[in-house]
Amino acid sequence: MKPREPEQFRPLVVRRLGRISYAQGLEVQAQLVADRQAERVVDVLLLLEHEPVFTLGRNAQARNLRLSEAEVRARGFDVFETGRGGDVTYHGPGQVVGYPIISLAPDRQDVHRYVRDLEEVMIRACRDFGVEAQRVAGLTGCWVGREKIGAIGVRISRWVTSHGFAFNVANDLAPYSLIVPCGIADRGVTSLQQRLGRPVAVAEAEEALAHRFAEVFERARIEIDSDDGGMAPEEDGLR
């Protein structure tokens, strides 16, 4: 099959939301999923940071949160049970979270392929910084050696995606000691900053991720302000 030319790509709106709570992230996603299913908006990639929070996916084991929920909250972390796949993970400042709200085309309506594509986005973004990353057979995510730098947990409803990926840029890795990250006990976590031995700006990583996402998913990227509500196709000519 002949590759599509860039002008044939479907539009992708990229919104950078800055730092928000996990509850706010859920609210924004829920509205966008409903709007995308109703074709009131085009595909959207949300890029943001969360306030410190542990989230438990549908497959989470209670033992993978090493402390009680009350103890975790007493240390200043929020805790959420969420509708994504996967086990327990951590989100916090310095980590880029990506929530793609996209309608998967018929030739991409495959959950495993979607997850592999998200891995590819992060692998390519790592290479943009000179960090060699890869997949690990039997595991999900983006890995540098035996350490995970990017986690994935998704939800797909009527082939519209939500939740997504978390990419460690310059975040404090200490909170991971309070959990068994993603339920994997014999591997560690890392970040771009740790690997490079120098400061890395979140905005740099967001740019790499947005570029590579549009590339992997064959989308025409459009940037809008985070507070711009004009994502409706009839208003923006993006149908």
C-alpha cells in the first residue's frame, strides 16, 4: 500500500495544559471522548503534568501499593482508582503525561497495535535526546536497559481512545519506592534527566513527543492554546 502524503493526514490538535490535578484530567478526557464519539471535535493529544498522584488501573493488585491508602495520602499524594488498563503507577511534576483522544481508523482498530504505536512514540522521542530505548518482550512500555522510562495505560471506547502514556523527563523518582511500578518487581524506573545527567525541560520533551506522535499516527499536527475552546470542526475547518 502506498504511504499517504502528509496533506492527506487527518488533523491532530495538540493542547498543552500545564500542571493539573488528576481529577481535572479525568474531567477533560471524559468531555473530549464524548465530543469525539459524536464527531463534534477532531483528534486531540493532551500533554500535561499532574500533581503528585498514584493511580490504580483495572488490573491493579492492592499489594503493589506498599503503604495503606491513608499513609500514602498522609505523605501528600492523592490516590485514584481509574478506568485505564494496567496496574499501579505514579504521576508527578516533571513527567509528561499524554492523553490521546483519537478515533482509530478501521485499519488501526487493534488494541495491541495501538499500544505498540504509543511505545514507538516514546522510543523515537528518547532517540531525539540521544537515549537509546526499546521494547521488552512480554512487557508494556518504553525501556532503557532494565529501567522503564515510559509507561502506558489505555482505555478504548467505540474505538475512541483515552488515558495514554506517562514519560519520565525530570520528575522525582523517589515516590516509585512506595509502589511496585506497573506490578513489575524486578525492574526499575529512570528518566531522561537521570540518563543524560543534565537538566531537561518538560517543554522540550513535549515537543519531541508531539512531533513523534503525529509522525507515528500519521496526523497533521495543529497547536492551539491550552484555554482555546475552538476545537469544533465546524468552527475550525478541521473536519
